[in-house]
Amino acid sequence: MECTVSWTAGAGTRSAMGFVAETGSGHVLVMDGAPDAQQPRNGGQNLAPRPMETVLAGTGGCTAYDVVLILKRGRHDVRGCSVKLTSERAETDPKVFTRIHMHFTVTGKGIPPAAVERAIAMSHEKYCSASIMLGKTAEITTGFDLVEA
């Protein structure tokens, strides 16, 4: 896997902190810093997600992907899945994630709650590279709602 990240500042915009990531799969992701980041004039323009927000979003995508796949492989009639992530970060540099809570909402027909619980556990214990990696610095907790379609 590879990715190239480039600073987007051009002539006369040296204070801008925007970046474009070009992934090995040929996709583009735009990131920007907070306007008030660290020192005045070194902040972003609030035009895109912050880099650490993309880490959190990627983790949510990774685990949601696993949960859907595990439920489908179990022949469950899953029709929707979302995960809301809330996090806390260390107050000093490096400002790593220290707590992450993931709340899943799974929609389907006749899915037993135990199957959803198992799918979430399998993702976090075995399959989701992102959450397993972040679990080295953050306490990760999960919860879920099951909605009948």
C-alpha cells in the first residue's frame, strides 16, 4: 500500500495548511488544518477534514466494513450499518487518541443481537487493522443498536 501526500500551498499562500493525498488505488483525499492551529498564520483554511479526523473516519470505515462482511457471511439479512465514533485525545504532543467509543447502528431483518455483538468483537479482536493499531494507545469501547427493517 502506498500514498503520496502533497502540501497544496502555492505562491502567496504560505500560511495555508492544506494537503492532498493520492492513494495507491488512484483516489484523492483532501485534508486541511484548523484555522487556529498552534500559531497564528500557520493554520489551515477549514476547507477539509483534519488529518486526525481522517484517521478516525478510516477506522470507522474499516470496522463497519468488517461488521457488514461478517454478518453477510453468516447469512444474515443486513441492510444498513453505521458507526458513530467519539474520541478523546491526549492534551500534550503527540496528541494520540486516548479513548474511542464506537456506537454501531445495524439495520436488518431477523438479525440476532448476539450475531451483531460477535461481528463487532471479531472486527476489534481480529480483523480491523485500524482499531487494533489505535488500541495500542486508546481505550476502545463499543455499543450497538439493532433496528428491524
